[in-house]
Amino acid sequence: MSFSETLNAIVNRVDGAVSAMIIGTDGIPVEEYAVEKIIDLNALGAETSQMMKDVKFAAENLGLGEAKEFSIISDLCGIIMRKINDEYFLALVIKADGNYGKGRYVLRNTISRIEKEF
């Protein structure tokens, strides 16, 4: 299954999900899929790359071990970011009334299937 097909499957499995993307830690999108663009996905990549670095640094300083996931929930939407490996992460954008729990579950299971491809 291609990355595009994988992202399509993620969005279609989660109620309220509108887009998903694979982003390099440099903030450059590798692949994206969107049924609705409620946020600028290029800006998401740029903004979240620094956040991922900050979350990683904070987790290490707190002695928590490796940071694997973080999310931003706002009035407009939620963004769940899950680490694939040291170079890439997977992002899922869900409408405010969407199913965040299922989104987290689907990302975790998808990464276990695709991480070998990175």
C-alpha cells in the first residue's frame, strides 16, 4: 500500500478526520491526504517540527524517556502527532467533534505497520 493510500485509509477510518500527513522532522511534508483542508498543511509541518523537538527535549529532561505522541486540541480541530522514527512523524487532523480516541488508536496501529518502510 502506498503512503497516499495509507493516509486515505487513516482519514476514512476515523470519524471527523479531515486530513493526514507524513512530515519530516525538518517540517517538510512527505505525503498528505485531505478530504477537507481546515488548516494549512504546509504551515502545520513547519510549526510542528519545532514542537516535536521541544516535546522530545522536555520528555528527556523530565526523565520520561522517548516522546512518541502529542496532540493539540483547539476550538477548530485537534491535531494528533505520532512519531514514526527519528526522522518522520505522522499527523492527523480531526474536526472538534471527531473521535480523538480512535484517531490515536489508528495512528498507533498504522505506524507499527509502516515504520519498516522508513
